[in-house]
Amino acid sequence: MNKRVLDVGNCALDHGAIRAMLERTFGAVVLQTQGPDDTLAQLRSEPVDLVLVNRKLDQDYSDGLEIIRAIKADPDLASVPCMLVTNFPDQQELAVAAGAEYGFGKKKLNAEATHERLARVLK
């Protein structure tokens, strides 16, 4: 069965690039949400294997770390792996401190290290 990934807060162009890479490399099914409310509702309605959260949400430029914190604070969702999508190492460290896996930046979407990180969850 194909792994399911929820992509949160990326613009159409970035979502398309992330979706294409995940489909091509891992055969994943990629869903998309835009903010905290629809993300939490989606996670409660059907399980996913990984949540990718943009550092700054496209719809309102709010902080994606808050979505990771909300997921990790919910006992029913806390075990869902999350990664922050950002090129900034300091933000990655904050996400890890909040309970996420170390993520990746859009500039390194097709890098071997990114694929290795994703493979830990998606293979």
C-alpha cells in the first residue's frame, strides 16, 4: 500500500514540486492542506504516514512550527512523523525540539540527504 504524505502550507508551485518528487521517488500519495484547522481535521479523518509543514504558511504567512506543536500536543496525533520544510538550520532545530524529524529545505528537495531522511519514514 502506498504511503500517504500530507503537505501543509506550500504554494501551488512548491506543492507540485514536492508532490512530484514524492510520487516519483517513493510512490507516495500526497494530500494538501493550508493551515492548522484543515490540517488537524485531515489528520483526524484519515491517517497519514508523514506530515510536511512549510516554515511559513502560504495562505497567511503564519508559523508552521505552530502546526507541528499542535500535532505533537494531541495524544491521538503525536505519533505521526512530521518534518519542517525550510532551508534554515536553526528552524529545523526548533522543529526537532518540538518533536519533529529533521526536515529539509526546498533548495535541497532532490538531494540525496533529503531522500535518505524521507526514506526513513516512507520506505
